[in-house]
Amino acid sequence: MSVRDSGKTEAECKRISRTVCHNAPTSVHIFLRLSLYFILETIIFDNRLSKHRTVMKYYIKRKNKVQGPFSKEELKARTLLPTALVRTENSEEWVRADHCRELEGTVVPMPSTWWLISLITVFVCLPFGIVGLLRAYRIQDLYHEGKIAEARIMSQDTGRLIKIGIACGLLLYLMLLAFHGAAIIKSLNTEGIFF
């Protein structure tokens, strides 16, 4: 059990250090005394800091309106976009939220827009691919407007739509390949090449 966990006061800790160090040999005595001294100083210093420690507050700038101050926990409850401008109480400089290391984990990530797969789907099944690209634009717009829940739902729907489009396109290509393959085999068979 460490001195910190024991719940002892500063005076009790110093008395313990004197008692322990009094019965030890000289070299060990110095080592123990210094070690206990530094442990006690750390405990006392941490206690002093915790009493005076303040929670960092942040201001948000949206549409040229300043909101705040907010603690980091309050920002987690809000939808903080990466493009939002933030600053601390002590600073006058506005910084994007995704560039602020202290706010890591509070910025809401953008849901998948399915850009690349929508573009591929254009070549596999044109109607599904075009709808996927248009929805990708809309997902971005919803996200930047702060409508995160709607953007997530649209992202899930777009993912399903794109997967259906790829499946339909591949099925169509397989049917065309089977149809044309059967026609080629039939034409080669009538000329007597195969059988």
C-alpha cells in the first residue's frame, strides 16, 4: 500500500519517514529518507494542485456568433464538427476543432459518404451509381449543417443502395455473358466446329 493510498496526513507521513529511517544503516538511511521526502512532496504538491486546478473552458464560433464557455465534457454532448472554430478562455486565436489536440475525441466524425464505391457503381450499374453520388453530396451537406443523425441514416441507406446496385449490375453482366456465350456456342455448333 502506498503512502498516497493510506489516507495519512502530511505530519503522519513525516513521522513515519523519521521512524523508518531512524533504524536503517547510514547509506540506506539517506536513500530512504530522500525517497520518502520526494514521495511526500509529490503528494502534497498534487493535493495543492488539485485544489487550484481549473477546468479548461472553450468557446465555439458558429455563423459569426460566439457560444460558450463550455467544458470538454459539455462539448462531447454537443455536435462539434471538425470545421468549427474554437478557442480557450486564455487565448484570442480561433482554431479549427480538428486542429486542437485537447479536443481529440470530442469532434464528431463524418459518416461514410460512399464516394469511391458510388463512382465504381456508375460503371457497373449507372442509375444506382448516379443516385449514390447525389446522396454522397447530400451526406456532406447534412454533416456540415450539424444534422449528424440524418447524415448517419442517409449514409447507411446509401451503403445499402450501392450494394444493391453492384449486385444488380454484376447479375446483369453475368446474364448477358451467359446469353451471349450461349449464342456464340450455338453459332459455332451450327457450323460444326464443336460437335
